[in-house]
Amino acid sequence: MKLRKTTSAAALALATALVLSACGSDDSANGDGTGGADGGDGGGGTITIGVKVDQPGLGLQTADNDYVGFDVDVAKYVAAELGYDEADIEWREAPTPERENMLVNGDVDMIFATYSITDERKERVDFAGPYFVAHQDLLIRADEEVTETDDINELTLCSVVGSTSAQNVNEKFAPDAQMQEYSGYSECLTGLENGAVDALTTDDSILAGYASQEAHAGKFKLAGLHLSDEYYGVGLPKGSDQRADVNAALQKMIDDGVWAETVEEHFGPAGYEAADAPEITETD
Ligand code: GLU
């Protein structure tokens, strides 16, 4: 069923009607009119999930077109709880500046992509969760130090358009810092390496993944500044009827210990000490 790719009002209305007419809670996985599966548990439908593709440890597309990382594994767990096999998942790249649009346009059913819950974003989309807490930090060259938040005002920083990381710098803690904004974090790494920028700033969870990549061995380090709290939520279309089921799946993953194992598997190798699982607050 390819309805999830359709954005016309008529198709949305039809899909919504199908969902509403479905009886039994197993069919709640059918999406919100944007598509998704058509049969609930094992019913042969698909679910389209947005993830990052260039963030090692979180969402990374491999050379054999596989998707790996913490966000990917949380997405697989939630999808399984909603009745989808791994083979039923269609992965889509969800770049930082595109996430709200992708949900609004019905390009994806849900997004697991280091997606911070913010009031501004909640005007256009809904969130389930949170399922992880990260903190904004700086990635700097290994032989340099940035010890005070005030020092950031002197720096040229690189981040990504539409991210909380880019927004926070000038609005919250470094009004005078120079900001360069690109479409992906990996593009900032080249600038950091060749001296065009002094630091890449985003969530420490993401930065730890870059610092520990073999290609960057010994080149970069985290400054160790906790500049914000970033609560990662599951992005859902506004008005989604799946939030309760997604929250239940996240809570189950935390309670059965799989969440902690998944954290260790993906962040352990980077030496990143993740915070404990947050309380789920996005309930209505
Ligand atoms: N978590 C932050 C955000 O959602 C930064 C990471 C990202 O760009 O995905 O904006």
C-alpha cells in the first residue's frame, strides 16, 4: 500500500476513514492518514520512518544500505511493538531542517532522528517520548581548549540549519559568536579539520560519535560544556492517534532493559556516558 506517499486531501481523508473504521487496537498502527501499514500486526503493511544517515552511533546509513544506530534501534523496537517486522520498515533520510515538513507532508509516518522536543516544533508536529536526553556541546580540535561558556563568543562555530544547536548559540549563550550553518553536521567536520571554523556545535551524543570515528582518530574532542538539555522525541504528524502506543512501546523498552543495552551498544564504544532514561512526558 503506497498511500503514505500521497499527500492529496482526498487520499488523506480516505486513509483517515480507513483508520477510523478499523476495529481492534492492533490496527492503531495504520497511521494518521499519511499511510503506514494496512494490516496491523503482521498484516503485510509498511511503515515509513525518518532517521539521520550521517550521525554515527545514532543514525547512519552504511555502504550496504543498512541503517544502524541508537535511534534506528529504538525505531525498530517501537515498530515491532506496533506490529511491524523489520522488513516492513521503509527508512527515509530525515535531515534536520526537513523534519517538520516531512511529517506535515505525509512523507513519513514517524521520525527518530535526534529530534529535540520544542514548543516551536510542537506548533507543527506532535511528539511521543522523550526517550533520550543529550546536551549541547562543542567539538573542537584535540589540541585546543574551550573551558568557559563566555569563550564561545570569540569563536567561529559551525552547525546545521534548523537545529536547536544553531538557534541556541546566538539566542542563549553566545550572542557574539560567528555562526556558519550547513545542511548536515558532517559538512562541518571538514571545516573543523582545515581550520575554517573553531568548533562544531550540536548535541554531545552526536559529537561523541564523530570524535570516535576511525577516520577522525586523535583529531577532535568534546569541550565538555553542558550548554542545554535536548530531549529527543519521536516525531509524529499533528493529531496522530499513535502517541499513546509509541509511548507504551518506549516505556516497555526502558522497563525491560533493552533501552539500557541499546545505549551501551551504540554509545559505549564512543565513551559517551548517556543520561538515564527520561520520564515520558509527551502524553497529550
Ligand atoms: N537535537 C537537536 C535538534 O533537534 C540537534 C540535532 C539535530 O539537528 O538533529 O535540533
